[in-house]
Amino acid sequence: MTTLGIGGAARWFFRARTAEDVARAHRWCEARRVPLVVLGGGSNVVVADRSIEGLVLHIAIGGVDFSGRDGEARVQAGAGEAWDPIVEMAVLRGLAGLECLSGIPGSAGGTPIQNVGAYGQEVSQSIAGVTAFDRASGEVVALAAGECGFGYRTSRFKHTDAGRFVVCGVTLQLRAGPPAIAYPELIDELQRGAIEAPGLIDVREAVLSVRRRKGMVLDRADPDTRSVGSFFMNPVVTAGVYEGLAAVSPGPVPGFPQPDGAVKVPAAWLIERAGFARGYQCGAVGLSSKHPLALVNRGGATARDVLQLAARIKRQVADRFGIWLVPEPVFVGFDGDADVRYLLEKR
Ligand SMILES: Cc1cc2nc3c(=O)[nH]c(=O)nc-3n(C[C@H](O)[C@H](O)[C@H](O)COP(=O)(O)OP(=O)(O)OC[C@H]3O[C@@H](n4cnc5c(N)ncnc54)[C@H](O)[C@@H]3O)c2cc1C
């Protein structure tokens, strides 16, 4: 049930189709003191090789409803709905806000967890709120976007309140309008297609084709997509660190200035310059032949293989550039594991 195709079996497994199912699963776990592990599409988790001594709660709450008029729309999506069809429906209705998030795997309920983003858009820009089962109070609560603690690939669901809320539904607020075209790669792709005044559908198609070239659209026929997408986040460094980086690098260092003066540096660039080329192979794991940021299960890899390669990359990037990469996926079932501790360490 994971896109990496890695992970031990669940001791208990339950598929929740309603918020009441989530409440029942929570009460069952509380009564037996059993840990509860929430699983959506399994596209952003690295699950330990040993079995999970807990209840894996697979979120399968369905339903998508578009309402509104005069170019405004509210979309209510069950957390278990697949994400990309929702993007497609919005684009086909002429609603802007999600077009650059085309092709991201996983569930609607998974999108607020790390505030998914791509090509200059983040889902938090379109989320009006979420409904969630609050394990602290045992109630279903409505949280407005401002209460979700969204940041770059993060939210309160992933960090400060990890494990507390089970997202049952997501409400999106969309508007008719032009597509967002800000990201250089997307602009290049549209120019290559010689599309004048691209619309939402053109942008969705362009995003999907750039993503496919990078192995970032799930495809059983493409072994480079057996991953969690980007394994490391792009580090955001101070202007001083960025200048230091430029001083030790032979060519120009790519960097995206942030509003606060910091600079976001592509992790992919650091990884390649630290000696890990696309297609790098180490036993059953390796890097995608299309993108150095995706760690790929080449068949029969274990979670340990993934952790060890990730740790080697992190160490080499730190040695070469003094920058500590931080992983993007969530690690499940690794209590106290030294490799995971090292991977999550920040400097
Ligand atoms: C090929 C590929 C490309 C990708 N590209 C991108 C990209 O461009 N941008 C990006 O941001 N991400 C990307 N990802 C990562 C991933 O697809 C997203 O983070 C996605 O939103 C995860 O959703 P999921 O349902 O698969 O979550 P899962 O992997 O099932 O879970 C991830 C975490 O969220 C929690 N969770 C999931 N659902 C719920 C819920 N309903 N309530 C509470 N907690 C929940 C889980 O407990 C876990 O901690 C990519 C992944 C792959 C494999």
C-alpha cells in the first residue's frame, strides 16, 4: 500500500469510509492501548520492514461536491478521494488554484498534511478549511485554513500536532481565472509548445508532461516512479550561507531568494554536486534516472536500504557544503531508530 513498495505488514488494518468509522477505530485503539497509524495513498511514507504493532487506519472517506456560482466554487472532498481527479475536475470547470498541483499522487486528505506544492503553487492557497477527527477530544472539528499551521511542506498535522487529527474532509475555495504560470520550467514547457495565452488545461498538460519526464507521475510501467517523490526538502539558507556555497562551487549556484532575505537552494543540485548522479545504484535502491531527488526501490529493497542511502547522501552533502538536508516523507514504525534520528537532525 505504499508507492515505494516497502514496509512490513500491519498487525491490525481497518478501512474507514466515514468519520464515524474513524471515531470507532480511535475508540478501539484507546481501549486496547494500541497505536493508530493513519494511511492515505501511501505516497509520502517510508514504513519500517518489521510489522507495525498497531492499527493501520486506511482513510477511504469518499465524495466530491462542487458548489457555488458566478465564478466562485467551494469543493468539499472526502479525505479518501484521489487527489489528481479533483484537480482535473477543477481545471475542466475553468477553476484556477490547483492546476500546478496536477499529477501529485495520494489522497485529498493527504494534501494538507505537508501542504503539498509544485511549480509555484501550494494547496494551502486554496484550502478554506478541513474537517478532522480530533483524537484529543474525541470530536469531529472544523479547522479553518488559518488554524492549520501551514508552511513550506509542513502543517500542524505533520509537526506540532502530529498524530492528533485524522483529516476526514477538505474544503477548497476556487475561482474562475487565469492559470498560475510563474515557475521557469513551466514557462519553458509552455513556450516549447508555442502556446499563446495558455489556459488552465494547457497548464495542467504542461505540468503533467514535465512531471512525467522527471518520473514524478505514478506509472507502473516506469520503474523510476517507485518512490516517495522528492526525498529531501529544498533547504532554505541564510544569505551568508548561500554566499559561502557560491565561494566553494565552480559554477553558479541556483538559488531562489525568499521574502525574508533567505535563499532556497535546490536539494537536487546539492545531491548531484555531492557525487550522486541520476541513476546512481546501490544494491536494490538507487536514485531515479530522471531526477536525483527521488530514491527508488529497484525491486526487493528494504526500508533499511532506503535509510542507509538517504543517510549517505545527507552526510556527503553536509561534508561537501555544510548543509543538512531534511527528508520530506514521514517515517512509520521506526521508534528510536538511529538512522531515522540522524536523517531528521537539523543544523
Ligand atoms: C511520484 C511522486 C511525486 C510526488 N510529487 C509531489 C509534489 O510534487 N509535491 C508534494 O508536495 N508532494 C509530492 N509527493 C508526495 C505525496 O504524493 C504527497 O505528500 C501526498 O499528498 C501524500 O498523500 P497520501 O494520501 O499518499 O499520504 P500518505 O503517504 O498515506 O501519508 C503521509 C502522511 O500523512 C498522514 N495522513 C495521510 N492521510 C491523512 C489523513 N486523512 N488524516 C491525517 N493524516 C493523514 C499519514 O499518517 C502520514 O503521516 C509525491 C510522491 C510521489 C510518489
